[in-house]
Amino acid sequence: MKPMNSPFQEIVLVCDNTRPPGAPKHSCGDHGARAMRKSLKKALKAEGLWGEKVRVLMTSCLDVCPKEGVICSFDRGETLELVDADTETDLVLARIREMCRD
Ligand code: FES
């Protein structure tokens, strides 16, 4: 391995894991994860925060699969949040803005 400087101050992970139909476990990817990430990216780009300040990346299962919603990881993996992608994307955006203030 060779260390590299990260070009971003913050990285937010959005679980986009999907499972086959009928799977017994929840899949965040079936609950709006991709659309939420797209919306966040668009808003952050418009505000000039996307790129050097923050990236929102899709990830596979973070192994805390909720019964509904989407799991997002903040604070370099220290914090996981269950997000309703239909109603709480603005809350995620507000949190990212706060993270980028420093
Ligand atoms: S499917 Fe999202 S945390 Fe497992």
C-alpha cells in the first residue's frame, strides 16, 4: 500500500445494497438510496460543496440492515443514521452542510 492524500474533507456513505426478490433481509437499495444520493449530489454541487469539501458515495451493506429506510454513514464511519429517503433527505443535506463548515 501507498498512502495518498484524500481530495475530500468529508465522505458520506449511503447504503445501496439490494438483495434478490423475496430475500428475508431488508435492502436499503430498495428504499430510495440511489435517488437520495443523486439529490444530495445535485444540491451539494449547486452549493459548491461537492468535490473538495464532500463526496457522497454508494456502498454495499453496512450490516445493520433496518426494517425500512436507508443507512447512511457519517463522521468517517463513526456514526450510522437510519434515513427515510422520501422525507429526510433535507435533514441529511443539512447535516452535510454542517460538516463542511469547518
Ligand atoms: S442493506 Fe443497508 S445496511 Fe444492510
